[in-house]
Amino acid sequence: MKLTTRGHYSVKALLDLTLQPNYGPASVNAIAQRQDLPAPYLEKLLIELRKAGLVNAIRGAQGGYQLAQSPTHITLGQILAAVGETIEPLPRQVRDEAQAEDWVTFAVWNRLHQKMRDALYSISLEDLYYDARSWQASQGAEASFIV
């Protein structure tokens, strides 16, 4: 599995929203500027994340996007699925009934796929936030926080 730009930007945007006081709203432009992301592309991703129920859109002068639920309840798997990322096995990992070695390879890839899926759905946005903060502290970085 490779994390594409869509997945990477989505995770960065949601991590940025965890920084908002009381998980309040942040504008697309503010997130884009803080995280060095292209605002038009970010807005498209946030719309997809809203449709998946991970963020809410708030209208008005103080509006923007905010987390729809606590970061402890949003998983990396949900984020990636919301923007179309996939961890499916490669197309050639389909079982060939005629060859035992293909069956073994198929079984191994299926098990690995399930383990990866389980891992992605067990890593919360809160986990990622604390991992990023720990790394930042270990680097002696200042309070600015870019994911």
C-alpha cells in the first residue's frame, strides 16, 4: 500500500483540525496555509470527508470545517476510505485453483491484507496526533505544528 497525495493531504487536514480549540471550525484557506497544501484541492478532499461523516461544514463568517467526532473515534482506515484510497491486494493476487503454490501465495496475501486493514482501522486520529507531537518534541521543534 502506498499513501497517495489524496490520503496524505486528508490526514494532514484532519490532524490540523485536532488543533482547533474545542475542535472548532477552521477555514479551508487557514488549513491550507498552515499545512502548505493547495486550497482548491484541499476543499475537494474536505467535501469527500464530509460526505463520509468525518467532518462537518459550518457556514458563516466564523465557519469552515470541523471534526464530526472526537479524534479517538476517527481512524486512519476511515480517512483513507473516505478519499478513495485502497489497500486491496494487487489484481494478480487471485486464487488459481490449478496450482498449489498460487493457492499458498493467495492465502499469504489475504492474511497480510487483513492484518493491514485491521491495523489501519485501529490507528486513531488521536494516535497520529500524539505521534506527530512526540516526534516534534524529540526534534526540539517550536510550537508551530505542521503535519
